[in-house]
Amino acid sequence: MILDDVFLFLKGTGAAQSHAVFSTVFLGHSPRYYDYLRCSGAKPSLHSLLKLAICLRDMARAGTGSPVEALAGDLAHRVMSRALTQCR
């Protein structure tokens, strides 16, 4: 699941140290939302995907040119592609 990849990335950068932080700050839902998605196999909401893609895009545009920014940009693109597929 794309969210697993993003969570691991954000955890590695120190931006999301727990599932609860990831759920509330990056997905815009309750602290247990990410856990619910993982356990139930449900798809993330369009709102969550868009919020996450925007957060990642902002990280990618920080302006330092670091490898973290490049990876954030790649993940932002993947998340936005997933969001757009839900709109069809």
C-alpha cells in the first residue's frame, strides 16, 4: 500500500513518528485512521490522498536539493496518481 511507503519515509525523516501523527497531520483524520486502513484493507479517502500529496509536494519544494526532497516528490506524484484514479 502506498501509505505504508509514505509512512516509512516520513518516519525516517522524523516528520511522523507514529501512526497517530501520520493519521492526524498527514491524512487529516482521527489518530487511528491509518491503523483502520491497514487492518481493514479499506482504501484511503480522496481527501486523505490529496492532503498527503500536498504535504509531500511541499516537502519536495523545500529548496535544499536534498535526496529527501527528490523522494518526497516521487511519493507525492505516486499519491496524486492514486487520488486521480479514485476520481474516475
